[in-house]
Amino acid sequence: MTFDPETATFLIAGPVRIHPRVLRAMSTSSLNHRGDYFHGVVREIRELLPVMFGTAGHQVVLSGSGTSGLEAMYSSLVPREGRVLVLANGNFGERSDQIVRRYSTNVTTVSAPWGRPIEPAAVRAELEKGDVRAVCVVHNETSVGLTNDLGAIAAEVRRAGSPMLLVDGISAVAGIPIQIREWGIDAIVGGSQKGLAAPAGLALVHLSDRAVAALHPGSFYLDLKAHLTPLEKNDTPWTPSVPLFLALREALLLLKEEGLEHRLAHTRRLAEATRAAVDGLGLELFPERAHASDTVTAIRNPAGLGDPEIRKVLEKEYNVLLQGGQGALTGKIFRIGHMGIADWPDLLVTFAALERILGRAGRLPTPGASVRAIVDHMP
């Protein structure tokens, strides 16, 4: 079988599969982005964004990848005085560390080994040293399939008093429960291409009242304050990606029709089924199981089998696309994304193919066990 992107089982960790309604929304004639019709689109997006974030507030849409949202958040909110804590236990935590250091010369990195969670006690210890003005954390570390305990970390930040809490929620928003107001999150970045199941290329930022008051100039194009005022008039400061805005509106409408709680619960069930199916294959999760992500599962490659024997065979022979490891984990793990509009047939096809591959290699302990595990988790 030749890989066909239009019909493939597509389970990478983002971008994710896109609903035909969302694809069709982009297939329109050029629009005047300063005209009434597009202003109406922006108004609808503003009205729908609270569905995705689970709360109303100050929300910004940026034309750019998730990393652009992170740079916007950090450049506009990282304080110019005092210490900044960056929590890092994976590729994206380390990316945040690199970005924050562009805007602050007083950064302390709180690290944990890849695959291990950030311990709230380690955060508390640094906060107790004083002079911390902001804490930056990745909620869901996609690179290792791990979810940090953001609620517990947020409690430590609140206990410390005044530090701002800045969150990379790119692979968590609309995929993992987040209590933005209850946890005291000042800013959180979501990505269009993850749990929302819209095309890549838009970053979505939620800001608290305190964050809005603290905004300061940083980057020119990504200045969050420059985006907030035009958005109140259903406009954008610079030329937006019009087709992506149309796709975003449709993806938000789909989420509203489904309901955020339903999508979160569905994503959770898919994750539990995936973890059970991994057990059925006789393979191991990469992160600590108690912190395994609900949006992406990271699995250790069995000894002697790597990307050429697993992922490339899945792609070339079974038209199934999964994702490999990043950085030091390249060739050591593979990752299955199960967020957005992923569904049960995707998992059944993927694990049936994995059983075939491992069976041919003489590495399948119990034929049929992974597929049965998925069926047992289906509603």
C-alpha cells in the first residue's frame, strides 16, 4: 500500500485530522479582512472562544504557530525585574526556557528528567527563596506524553502570593481539563491544530484581568496589547490568515455542538484504551503512568526495533501515520496522538497493524490482546 495522506489513519501528536466541514470552510473566495463580512467572522470567533477555554475573558487569536503564541505571552508578560521560574521536563519546556531567556536575564530553570513530572515541592522550594515574579510551565509535555499536575503547581504559585502563572497549554486546551480561573492562571496559550482539530497556523491566548493590566511592549508583531484593542472592534492589527480564521470558526462551532465536556471525556476514553492496548502489545509507556497524557501516548520502542521497523512500516504498508521521538528520544519512542476528532476506528486500525508488525517480528506475546483492550473500552 502506498501512503495516501487523504485516506490515511492520522494519529500524530498534532496537527490532527480535520473535519470535512472545517476543510470546506477554507475553500472560499478571497475576503476583505477589513470588511463587514470578515468582521462578523471575528465577532463569532470571539463569542465562541470561551467554549474552547472553558471560561470567558480576554482572548486573542494570532496568525502564527503555537510557538508564536508562546513568544507573544512571554514577550508581553515576562517581568523586566525579579526572577522568572521556568519548569522544564521535555522538549517544549526547554523551548519555553529558550524563549523566556530572550526577555529576562534572571531565569531559574526547575528541571525534571524527561518522562518524570515536575514536582510541586521543587517549585515551592524555589518560590520560597523569594523575588519570583512569574512561573512558566508546560501543562502537557507532548514530547514525552506526560501531563504535569498544573493544579498542584498553581496552588504553590498562589500560596507564594503575587507571581504570574504563564502556561503553555498548546496540547492540553480542549483535550485535558483545565480550570483557568480556579487555578489562577494568568495567561495560557492554545494551538488551533491540537484538541480543537483546526488547521495549524493559529495561536489562541487567554488572559486574566491581571495579565491584561501587566502587558508591556515586547515583540512588535506579537504584542498582545496591540491585538486586544482591535479585537474588541472585531478587527485584527495586522493582516490575518483569513482562510484559517474561517476554519477556526467552523472548528469552534463543531466543538460547541459536541460540547467541551463531551470532547474531554471522549479524549480520556481514547487515552485509557490506548494505554490498555499498549499493555496488550507487551510494550511500555515512556512517562510515569500516573502522569500519562490523555492527548498523546508515548511508547518505548521494543529492543531491536526502531522507526524503520515500526513507524515506517505502518506508513508504507498500512497507511497509518504515527510520530517518533524528539531530540534525545529520536528512535527510542513512538507517539500516538488521540485528541481532537480522533475516534475508535483510528485506534482499531492502528493497533491491528501494530499487532501484525510485532507478530511478524516474533515480539507479540498475546495475539489480539491490544485490539480486544480497545473494544473493551468502547462505549
